[in-house]
Amino acid sequence: MRLLIRGKVWALDQSADLPKDVDGECDAPSSKNKGIRIRTELKDQPRLDALIHEMLHAAFWDLGEGPVASLANVVALDLWENKLRPERKTTRVTRDRLEHHIIGVIWTRSEIAVLDEDVRREVAHSLAHNLNRLGWAF
């Protein structure tokens, strides 16, 4: 599957070949044939966290690992607690609700507070759209 994040496309792949302490990897936005790889055996909330984490790396490549991990954990936890689950029926309504939740979380986070409002909205939209296409819904 292809993921569109801030106007660039990454190929999403499952991988059993990642190091044991790595749940996902993201290629630089300037890479040709860039990809995001997620550990194959991840399920449920850890998978959601890894997906969001790597999509945030794609969106905010210059942001360090600490801020990306912190933001991804908070967004994934909020979505999980609000009953976002894989393999549910996805619709425009669920995507809009998902985007609303993500906006609500990232708006308050200091990790990206310095970024333009339009950029934060664009990233929230990308996360919601991609997660919805991957079958994540409320």
C-alpha cells in the first residue's frame, strides 16, 4: 500500500527483518522509492503506535526521535482509548472523526507547537486518511 504524507508517497511494507528493538523504519523524504516498514508481528495498540510513529517521521523528518516518539505515543493512546481498532468498516464519517481526534491531540503538544497551523492540519489529515485506508476505524 502507498501512503501519502505531506505531498510525498511512501510504500508501506510489513517486515520480519527489522532489528529486535525496532518496531518500524522510515526512509528519508528525499529518498527514491522511499518506504515505511513495520514489524510484521505487531498487533493492536503497538501496531497503531508504530504506524503513527513512522508516519510522523515522514511528516516531520527534521524532528528528533524523542519528540516523534512522545507525540506518537500520545496520539496512539488517545485513539486506542477512544476505541480505534483495526479491521473495522471505514467511511468518510469515521475518517473525519479520526482526523478530529488527531487534531485535538496534536494541537496541544509542544513538540510541534512551533509549526504552522496549516501544517498541523495537513499532518492530522494525512494520518487520519492513511489509518482509515489501512482499516482503522472507531
